Amino acid sequence: MGLWRNAMTANSVSRLLSYRPMDLIDRRKNAKDQPPVLLVGAENDTACLVMYVKTAVHQIHGSELFILQGAGHFDVYGGDNLKKTLEEEVLFLKTHIFADQASQL
């Protein structure tokens, strides 16, 4: 097991119960100036199911999805899973952010 402690404070649980990230998508899905979005899901995540992440990808124009195979919710924070996630994020940034900046020079 990694160094990440799988625990939450009572206040965090209370706030989590009212958190609905899918509600935020409605504000963004038709935005004309929407920046590129990369959503990362963990295949075995029980806190944020991959099916919801896939739903979000279909609702956010131009978004992309990376699913970390065989991983759970906190597994992205260490070891090989962290390395894989960071590699995917860097590739996304190089493709969408840095490529856009280079074309403007």
C-alpha cells in the first residue's frame, strides 16, 4: 500500500454528499471558448464510477478520456499508476496547449 491514507474528515464527507460535478457540465458543454479537457478515470473506482466519467466525456465538447486500467480511486496517487497518469497528462498538454502556443508564434 502507498503512502496515501484512505480516510476523510466528517466535514469532508458532509461536503462530498452535496457535490455534484455533473451539474457543472451543463454550464460548460455549450461554451464556445471551452478549453481542452482531459478526464481521468480509474477502472475499479467505486467512489467515482467510470460510467459517470464516460457520460461526462460525451457531454463536454472536445473532451478526452484516459482510463487507468486496474486502478481504484486513490491508486492514481502513487507508483506506476501515478507515472502512467502523469505521462498521459503531459501528452495531453503537449498536444493541446503547447501545440496551440507554437502555432501562434
